[in-house]
Amino acid sequence: MAKTSELEAAYRATTYRVFLPGGVCDLRIGQPCETLRCWLETAGSTEFALITAHNPGGRLADEASNAERQSQLECELLEGNYEPYAALHEADGEGWPNEESCFVPDLSCADACALAADYGQNAVVCGGADAVPHLVWMESTEQ
């Protein structure tokens, strides 16, 4: 499913909760997070990505399928020598379930998009050392 104004609004109306050693960061698209900025600086990381395998194409999938895909994604990240941390995408409104996710320091936006595309995702959340999360659509990387 391509980018639509409805999907854009839904992704922006989501809290991206990241579970890091020492605390939790609640991220919103376009809003800096000082706690994450300090964590990235301490970790020596200059970029990050949030990626999920849940509900490919923005379509609800059953719990078992989502869990299996998410497990495969986590294995792929570990095999790629990344250190994923647990994260959760929590929609502001009702009607869309929480989605398990991975917060991955040092995963480039281009690599995150390539991996997300393999799992049928529309978009990923990426950011740099300034800890400002950005929504990146798959089509914006297909050039």
C-alpha cells in the first residue's frame, strides 16, 4: 500500500515507545527526545531506526503471523550484528492494535528501508544523533 494521507496521519498519531537500558523513551514524529539524544551520545551512535514486521502494507494480520514475522525480523537483525531493543508502536486512538517493534541503533535509514520492504512495510522511523524521529516512506527510497 502506498503512502496516503490517512496512513500518514495514523503514523504521526502514534507514540513510538522505546525500551532502553536505564529507561523508556516515548518518541513522536518530528519531536526531539532529550533522553534518547543523551543515550545515543553515550552509546556512540549517530543514527537509529524503528522497524516492525507487524501488519504488512498497513493491513491487520493475525497475532500468530505478526509474531512469526517479528521473530524473523529480530533474528535477521541479530545475524546482521545489530543490537535491537524492544519497542512498541502505540496508536493514539482505538481501532489499531499496538505493534511490537525493534529500535536499532546504528542501522542506517537506507538499510532499515530495505529490510522493512522485505517485510512488506510502508514506512520506517529513522533519526540521527539529534534524536528527532522522521517518518520515511518506502517510495522515497526507490530511486
